[in-house]
Amino acid sequence: MIFVDDLKGAIDAIMHPGKNTGKSMDIVQTLSMYYKVSFIPAVIFVVLALIVTNMVSSALGSLGSGTALGSGTAGLMLVVLGLTFLWIAMPIGLMIDAALLHLFGKIVLKSFKGTYSNTFTGFVYGELPIVALFWVALLLSIVSPLLGILAFVIIGIWTLVVSIIAIANQNKTTAVNVIIAAVLEIVVIFVLEVILAVLGL
């Protein structure tokens, strides 16, 4: 039932982030929620990836079984790359993003009241829409590229809104403070990148 509870909690967070993203969790609990929520979408992604590569292989006709695409290698590569991004790269990226934002929100602006774990949990809550629904956009892309792009844009905006609300809830601060911290982070990183580029580093 724990798995079901996590899924229900994720759905509640996605649909009503203002009310359901304030629960404090440590990093292990947050990652556990992330992997449980991402499991079913990952399975759907694997099925879609294999179906699409098989459809493309069949459409190519003469390039069929003698090619990597026809032999299933392309489908396998797509699955490995997708799962690597979803289960390894994305959590690591969220940890880094959370650390940077927490630095500006907690130390520079002094507007964040929570710990790093709270900020990380807010980030993970914020990513739940795209983690849970990215396969919908992929499926629509098969039907119509325009529909797929539109779906990704809608899910992306939804993800951004939930992220801001969740991070604010976790740190007992306002959405405005989260936005200010994020903008400050972007500006500082951009300036540093420009300086490094000018110095040739």
C-alpha cells in the first residue's frame, strides 16, 4: 500500500500543489517517492519506444532486418538512454539545481527557512508533472508532432508552476522569493560563464 500511497500523494501534489507539497521528507524518502512515481511512466516509455522503432523499421522496408534499426538495437539504445536520463541524470541534476537555489535562497537572500533537503523535495515535487506525463506528450508526438510540442509546452509550464509553489511551501517562504532566488542564480551563473569565456578558461 506504500507504493499506492506515494502515487496518490504525487497525484495530489500535481493537481493541488498549494495544499499537498508541504510535507517534509529527507533525501532518501524524496528519492524513494521519485522512483516509485516514475516506475509506471518508465514502463509505458519502454513500450512506446519499442513500438515506435519497430514501426520505423517496418516503414523503411528494404532497410529492415539487416540494419541496427531492424535488429532492435535502436529500440534498445533508446530505452537505455531514456531510463538513464530518467533514473540517473535527472535526480543528479535536481540535486545540483536544489543546491544552487538553496545557496541563493538561504545564504544570499536569507528568505528560505528550510534545509537543503526541503529545497530538494520541492524540486522533486515540481518535476512530478513531467515525470508522470512525459509519455503522454511522446504518444501525441506519434499522432501529430504539433500536438506533441503543445503537450510538452503545457506540461513544462505546469512543472514550472508546481516547482515554484512546492519550493516555497517547503521553505516556508513566498513564490516571489523563490523566483527572485532563481533569477539571481541564473544571472550570477551567466556572469561567471561570461567571465570564464573572456578569460579563455
